[in-house]
Amino acid sequence: MTQPAADPDTAPGSPVRLRAVPGEGRPEVTPALEELYRGFERESLVPLWTEIGDLMPPHPRPRAVPHVWRWGRLRELAARSGDLVPVGRGGERRAIALANPSLGGRPFATPTLWAAVQYLMPGEDAPEHRHTQHAFRFVVEGEGVWTVVGRDPVAMRRGDFLPQAGWNWHAHHNATAEPMAWIDGLDIPFQYATDTQFFEFGRDEIGDEERITPDRSRAERLWGHPGLRPVSADVTGPGSPLLAYRWEHTDRALTDQLALEAEGYGGTVEPGHAAVRFTDPASAGDVLPTIRAEMHRITPGTETAPVRETGSSVYQVFDGSGRVTVDGSTWSVSRGDLFVVPSWQPLSIRSEAGADDSDSGALDLFRFSDAPIFEALRLDRAHIDRTRKEGTTR
């Protein structure tokens, strides 16, 4: 590990400070070694032998920690912000980001993922802009806000997942007399770390033709037909051209998986655990280049097998209640609560849902992760601990 040198003035202007430390496998501490280290400092060099334990550990040592945020408290603070904080140029959005406690106060849920509660008051507009960060919206409650992407008004309702690839113009407007909250997910930390982000202001106000409130957006009318791709459409940008994945379709898919399992057929990822992934209808790949989104349904009494994965995830409870364990931290969670699973930390979930707290009678969870990044780099790895059967790696 790099440590401060005994004499901090030996290499003015260099951030490198090295100290020769005796120990097994380390070079003998001599005046010649000390002089070698001063030379490294003057040239801003760091030898691998002082850093290898930190740079190349036997397994991931994530900077993020498991953490849970309670929806009731988030919703309350968002509502108070609605009374105090305007929406417009300067702040752009009334969005309140989850800050992982171990990431130095940065507004990052994980080192690669941003998650925030956005809140729009009755009649408010969030002005148009665009950015290279890939984004989505997920609605855990309410309706009445329309997001306008490329001048296409798209309704936002409970259970809907609305992806939006980077560098698309977008605005929001609340057409009702009630406020509305939802969660935003973006790859802001990833693009921030890699110095790839761009941002541009758009129009201050959207046009009257964008204030209409159609039941289906133009994107849904063109792309929202299962298994059918419009021959006329030429997809040129990254990400899904379908701007809304409606809850009724997601709910039906999860219900059918569990029904098939009950009939003795396959379809679930493990007994009592149904899951679907939102995909791009043009490519069948992930909806966004850097973000994967899924919906999970776990039947009452079912406990999932512990799983470790490289990369990180954020979950939100859509319906029901349960118990979540991440690397020894265990929480009871219910509708709206959000929690983080850092890289290579074991996750298991037990459903405690019932008819009194879940429309489906099960624990429904929305999940988004950075999996596409690691798959593209061939750094993806997962291990499922099926101790009752056998360990498997995929």
C-alpha cells in the first residue's frame, strides 16, 4: 500500500509518497532502496510490489455497502421539497439521489448506478434537456405525469418501466391536480468516472401538441406489439425504441410463469421465483447499453438461493413485503423501499407477502443493474449457492 514518505519534501509536486516497509516477500530495507523510492516519487511512479494486495485482491472488495432507503421517508422528504424547491433552469429536476454511505457523500447508489426519487407538483413542467447518460423511470405509485421524449408524450402509470437512451430530448409535465413521485435510474456515476458525459439544454417550454395525454405513445403504437418488428423502422441510436413497458404485460408474464410451474412445466428461475427482463424489441438485447432492468416475483414463504454477481444492483419493492439479506445485513422491506447490492455480495430474499399487502399476493421487486457493462467487457461472473443441492457458477 502506498504510504507517506518520512520526508514529504523529497518530491515536491508529486502526489506519490512511498515508504520502504520490512516484511515477508518485501525487498530488504536499505539506503539504496530508500533512494530508489525517492526516484520513483520524483517521476510520479508507483511500483506494483507495494500495491498488489490492494489492486489485485483475490475477489472483489466493493466500495459500496449494502443499504436500504425507506419509501415512506423518501416520499415525505420529496413532498416537502415540492413545497420549497422550484423546477426549472438551474436545477432542472426535483430529483433526490440515493447516496451510498461508503461513497464519500457522492450522490451515487453504487460506483456505477444513480437512483433518485423525482417529484413533480400539479401542473408543473420539467424543462427539456438531453444528456449522454442512459436513463429510465419506474413508477411505484400514482399516475398523471407524461414524459415527453423526442416530442412523443408517454404516459407514466404504476408499474410502468420507461427507458430512455442517452442524447434524446426529454421533458416531463404533470397534467393532473395531484403530485407524483417515481424513481429515476441512470449510469451517471459510470460516465462521471470515465469522463464521457455531455449535457445540453433544450426548449424552456414544450408545445401544446406535446401536452396531449394519449393512452399510447407513438413509440408504443409502432414498437409495442410482442414479437413484431415494424419493417419500415430503421433503428439508428442505442437503446430500446419502445419508450414504455406497461405493467399489465409484466404482471401477466410473471403470473403465467408461476402458473406453468404449478402445472409441472418449467419457466421460473427457481421454485417460487418468477422473473422477466425488459428487452429491446429491435435487438432482443438489454433496453439500455449500460443498464439491465428486470422484474421479479417471489411467492410467499419462498427464499431465494444466495447469489453473488460482479457489478452492482439497486432493487425497489413494487408490492408485498419480505426479508432481504445482503452480506450479513438483513432488513424487512415493504412497498417502495429501495436497497443496494454491491459487487460480489451474497443476496437472498424471503417473501413474506400476502393478500393484505400485495395485489399479486407475492413479493414483487424491480431490479436494475450495470450487468451490460461487465458482460461487454467479459468481466461478468455469478455464483449461486445451492447448498441443498450443489454450488454452481455461471
